Amino acid sequence: MSIDKHTPGPWKFEQNGHDHNLWGDGHAGRVLTIRDGVIPMNSDARLIAAAPELLEHLQTLADYLAEAHAEDKAADHYGDEDCSYCRALDHARAAIARATGEPVAD
């Protein structure tokens, strides 16, 4: 399965008259333009602009959590609903999958 890559971050949000633009890093250019009076709330715009960085850091945290889990617990219990490592890792991996277009595990 081929997964499209998102525009590299960081992104920045700017208002120019009636246009609201979301710009990708470097040569990536404009990611999104919103016009005609459809104006996102500033809090939504900031969240959208932070998405690439949030994804990158969540991936790093998930890797760290998996490593810490392996050091702390027996590997044969993965998926134990009573294990806080397992629950947190499952949530992080599901969010990463949704953000990257990968299938979300049940």
C-alpha cells in the first residue's frame, strides 16, 4: 500500500486580506488557502499548523514508550488491558495510523 507523505513541517499560518494561508516548510509552498469568508478560528489554525510537529513528536514518544515497556515488562504480555504502557502505546499508534493513512489496528 502506498501512503502519501504529508507536506514537511513546520507549517505556518498567515492571514492576507481575505485569504488565510497555511504554508509548508522551505520549498513545499502553500498547503491550504481558505477564502470567501470561511475563516478558521485562530485556535484551529494553530493546531493545524502544528500537526506535522505533533505527529513527529508522537512518533518519537511511541518509540520511547515501546522501548521503556520492553525494559519494564515481559514482552509476552503485550496488549494487556491492565498495562498502562500497552494502553498508551495502543492510543499513540492508532493516532499515528489515522494521521498517516495507515490502517488502524483494532
